[in-house]
Amino acid sequence: MIYRAFLIKYGEIGLKGKNRHVFENILCEQIRFHLKGLGEFEVLREQGRIFVSCPEQYDYEETVKELGKVFGVTGICPVVVIDTTDWDKITEAVLSYVDSFYTDKNFTFKVEAKRADKRYPVTSPEMCARLGESLLHRFESLSVDVHEPQVRITVEVRNRSYVYSHVIPGPGGMPVGSSGRAMLLLSGGIDSPVAGYMIAKRGVEIEAVYFHAPPYTSERAKQKVVDLAEIISGYTGPITLHVVNFTDIQMYIYEQCPHEQLTIIMRRYMMRIAELLAKKSGCMGLITGESIGQVASQTMQSLNATNAVCTIPVYRPLIAFDKQDIVTIAEKIKTYETSILPYEDCCTIFVAKHPVTKPLLSGIEQSETHLCERIEELVQTALDTIEIIKVGE
């Protein structure tokens, strides 16, 4: 069966009261963005519903796949559009729909009907009863179950009429762009791409920063991060990726600071630089893929030491996740296979053999005084030489 439209269901947006139309408009824009490369689709808001009208020729599977990446969408319903509100034609269309869509008609069903205009001569309960009767008369193997039906046949009568019974789950959440912007610290690992995905699911627009350390990390390591950003952008929309050359800063810290504190101090300077970029870009926070206790730099004490340099919020959506929880999401969003490619984003020369797991903030700050002579100059040079990569445009 060729569907000429999709009804888009949403969840939380329906609770937004007088601001609901603002979120609906953002959701419509996101749908248009995701479908723009697939054909001339028309996205319409109509009395608390969003409909996607399809062109004559389009790829159904690809269209559903793209709609399934739009945050804010909870359900994708392929609908049969009936260009009339005539009751007899609606009845015949419903019978034809069931006959075409279900080859095996040995199932229980329930009809759910809605009319946008209460002046329509057939009430919603009457529509349900009359359509149910017509279906039972036409297909003797069908039976009604109003409590737990195997199939829910929905009919909506508006300026025209719609019939559907299949709801394809969407990702849920809020449409990207409805909750501000944040800067993602993106590495080549498993965690940070998942963190970006999850924050974007709450409606946050994403920028990203990657700390590159040539020649200790290769161009393949950088390309791996670009590839991860490309995958995430399939959900979030375009991402501006800031590539920071961090080598000189890392070497200076390595030369001047206790080696057991290297990871924490380097992390603190990454956060400082990321915050400067975030403020310049109008971002309202930083995003990291940290999870309590996963590595030495992610203990409560280490996170406290890292947080101390930040003046804007740091969002850690994975903070209480087990590693397997994170891997499961990475596999779902197709970042996992790229993340495990053997191109490290941090050279082992900068990783302490016995990193401190319970650092004292005062001790870290004391060690950083050894950097006073050159660190500001090195940070400024890193900022002045940033490479900007536009991903997913």
C-alpha cells in the first residue's frame, strides 16, 4: 500500500499550554530538515496534529528512518488520506484499508474515531459503532475487543479524513532547538557521542570540541571524531566541531606537574578552553560523557576538582549509567562500531601509570601554580589556531 501522508504523534509538547505552538513549529522545522534530501514533503500543523504529506514518488523506508531520528516525535503513523468527509466514502475507505493492509484477518480490533468539528453529523461514539459493525459484516473472521485489541483502527475526520492503525515508535524527547545550545566535549570513545545524543534528545542544540595532540595522535584519530560527529548530526542536525591543538599544553603540564595528577590537570584545562568556546558561541553549558567511578578521572573527588574551573553548568547525562547501558545506546544510534576503532584520542605518554583517584582540590591548584609562566600564552595560541569543521550541513 502506498501511503500519501504520515500523522506525527508527539508527547511532552502537548503539555506546554500556551507555548505549545512554539514547540510544534520547531518540531515541524526539524521534520522538514530531516526530509529535505528525500523529496518535496509538506509538513503541516492542523488542530493539534502534525501531518507530513508525501510526494508522488518517495522512498517509504528512508522516510520512516529519517522521521525516526527527529527528537520530539513519539509515533509515526502511515495514514490513508480520504479527500472528503462524506460518511459513506469514509466507511468504504476503512473497509478497503483493512482489506489491503491485513492479509490475515483473524484478529481482534477496536475502532477509535475523532471528529475535529463537533457539528459533523455523526458523533465519535456513533462512528466507532457503525464502522465496527461494517467491518464485522464484511470480514467474518474479525472480532471486537474494546479492552485489549490486537489492532486499533483510528479514524479522524477533519477538513478531510484519515485512517491508520500502525504506529511506528519515534525517539521521543523534545525537538532540537527548543532548549538552547551546549558545547559537547567529544572524544573518540564510546561515552561522549552518547552523551551528546541524550542531551540533544532534550531539545538542546549541539556544538562540539575535540582536543587533538599531533603527532602523538594521528589524523585517523581526528577523522574518527569527525565521523562520530557526522553520525550524531543525523539526530541533532548540523554540528560545528572545534578542533583544538592541545599538544603544547599537554607537554607543558607533563613537564611541570606531578604525573599522578596529569589527567586531572589536563582535564581542567580542556574544560577551561571548552568554556571559553562555549561562551563565545552562546552555549549555556558543557556536556561530557563522564560516569561516576568509570575511570580515575571520574571519581566524585576527581569530578569535583574538574568542576571547580567551570563557571557555567556541566551536564553529564551518563553520570549514573553502567558501561553496558552506554554501549547499548551507542549500538542503537550506530556510533559504537566507529568508537571502538583502534585510533586513540589520547597518547599513552600523557596517561599516568598510577593516577590519583581522590585528588584534593587544594593540591591540584597548588600544582597548577607551576604553570604560571607559559600556560596563558599556550591556551591563547590553542584558541587562535582552532580548526573549524562543519558537520552534517
